[in-house]
Amino acid sequence: MTPLNVAEFERLAAEKLDAGALGYFAGGSCDERVLRENVEAWGALRLRPRVLVDVGEVTTATRVLGTPVSMPVLVAPTAFHRVLHEEAEVATARAAEAAGTLMCLSTLATTTPGDLAAAVPGAARWFQLYVFRDRGITRDLTAQAVASGFSALVLTVDAPRLGRRERDLRTGFRIPYAVPSVGAATGVAEGLSPLEALGAIDPTLSWRDLEQLVAESPVPVVVKGVQTREDAALAVEHGAAAIVCSNHGGRQLDAVAPTAEILPEVVEAAAGRVEVYVDGGIRRGSDVVAALALGARAVLVGRPALWGLACGGAAGAQQVLDLLRDEVELALALCGCASPDAVTPAHVTAVRSRA
Ligand SMILES: Cc1cc2nc3c(=O)[nH]c(=O)nc-3n(C[C@H](O)[C@H](O)[C@H](O)COP(=O)(O)O)c2cc1C
């Protein structure tokens, strides 16, 4: 039976994966409070549909940093796709390309930027950057990504250390494949735990490094992992071309607010100077429309694409992206919006208490 929605893909993927892999991909940090609340917070918003608007023709198409995409849903950077499917990140990129959207390749990918570009040359792609303690490795990786046609660098700033992932501690999950960037940084080809892999990341990174990266990068730099108005303002001041409002899918600090709650303050601080994206817990097209109404230009999905990849490789991941696009299209039509640009702050409200 073909899954009809993201939750059904998640259940199917959970049946296919062993405990170690499932714990790594599905899990969050500590008590997994934010993991749950990310999803619940979108559900606590209410859309305010407008009627008698001509929605005979609805488009979900939009642009992110000037790149046309079929919908305001991008594929978030996530690590180690080979654990889920033998075609790994190449399958995910094929799916994104077929669905007309953009994929962000992780530094912790099991495919190099060069190999991905060679396999899927037409795919719209950004490269997510973790800065290694060994800056030479980061320089080589960035140069390779830029030379391979990745049109933005997405600097992830919320992981100076790995969050406390108790599922991984329990299962003892180790990555059974080579991770080229980490291999270069640690000299260990494969079999590392996520904690060991993240140990190669430089925890001393600061705003000055962002400024330097922006100055040296021939492509725009997106800052991913902003959770406060203060940091949104600093990111813009230090040259970010866009911001991803993100708590890393509930995998880092488990005592923070869900992203649906903090998006408005990040959007306010960005003040229209840069595009703002959001991720964490987006599972339905109506969540996407709510995010647009709160001021996001687009959303990213992490686990939904991974569940599709686990269920059916490129075809499975494409199914997930296609169904999200269909859901976004329907939600737009039912809100009286003929395009993502037609969504306004008046299209969403928080649930009011009855007291
Ligand atoms: C298994 C997994 C691996 C991830 N790996 C990375 C990564 O390598 N780099 C990064 O910036 N974010 C990483 N993230 C965070 C995602 O980019 C994104 O912020 C998060 O998945 C969004 O939440 P969602 O899964 O609820 O959609 C990862 C998330 C998951 C679930």
C-alpha cells in the first residue's frame, strides 16, 4: 500500500530500519521534548482562510536566493544517507530534482560534493558547511563544493558540540560507511559514532569566522541554526545572505522553543533584509503555509525526505516531496492564495485559549 502522508512514510521506514539506524535518524536529544514540540507547535497554529478568491490556477513555485523551485519546500542537510539506501545522497538529489526543488548536501554526507554533482548535474544544490578544526580541510571542501556548482554555502552554527542523543548512547550506533570529509579530518575511514564524527568540528567558531567566510566565498552564505532575534540581527550584520531558523530538528539543546514559536522574532529582526527559512517538525502542506504566513520564504524538511529515502530510494523520497507539494497546493487554494506570495500574516493565528 502506498503511504499517503509523511506520518505513514515514517511508520513504514521505522519497520525497515534496525534500532541503531532508527534511533539515529528519528531521535532527538535528552527527553526529546523539542523533537515533539516542533511538530506540535505547527499544529497549534490556525490558518485563516479567505474565500471567494479566484484559485482556478494555483502555483506553488517560488524562488530561494534567486533560484526557482517548484515549491517553498527544500531538502534539509542531513548526514549519512548511505545508511538508509545504497544510492545515498545521489538518490536524494535525484528526488529533489524530479520534484523540482533544491537539496542541501551535508558536510557529513557519504557522497562528496564532486561525486554528487557528477551524478546529478542538473540538480539545484546548496552545500551545508560544518567548519572542521583543521581549516585546510574545510577550505578544500568548500572549494570543491563551489567548483561543483553548489550555489550557496549553508553554515550550520548550532552544533559546536553534539547534543545528548540518548538513543545513540543506548544502541551504540556507529556509521558503517565512510564519511569522506570526516575521514579526511580524523584519519578514520569508517565505523565512527556520531559523537566521534562531530568531534572533528571546531567549537571555537565565532561571528568573525562568518564574516571571513562571507568575504572569501564566491557564493552566498546562509546561516542555519538561528533561534533568537539577537542572532538574526548579528547574522545579517555579518553578511549572511539568508537565515535558517532551526533547532536542528530537536537534536541539540532540548530546552529551547519549537521553531514555529521563534520564527516571528527571527523574521522581525531580519526585517526584510535577508530571506528567512525555517525547519523542524514540518510534516504537512498546511504547516508550510503557516510558516509562509509567519514570514518564512520557504521551509526545509529533514526527516520526511529521509523516510522516503529509506522506503524507496530516489522514488520514495520523490513521493514524499511530491505529496508535500500537492498538500501545499491544496492548502494554498483552500486559503484563497493563488501562490506562495499571496500568503500574508493575516492567514494565520495562534490558538486562543477559551478561558
Ligand atoms: C538524521 C539527521 C541528520 C542531520 N544532519 C545534519 C547535518 O549534517 N547538518 C545540518 O546542518 N543539519 C543536520 N540535521 C538537521 C536538519 O538539517 C534539519 O534542521 C532538521 O532535520 C529539521 O527537522 P525535521 O527533521 O523535523 O524536518 C540533521 C537532522 C537529522 C534528523
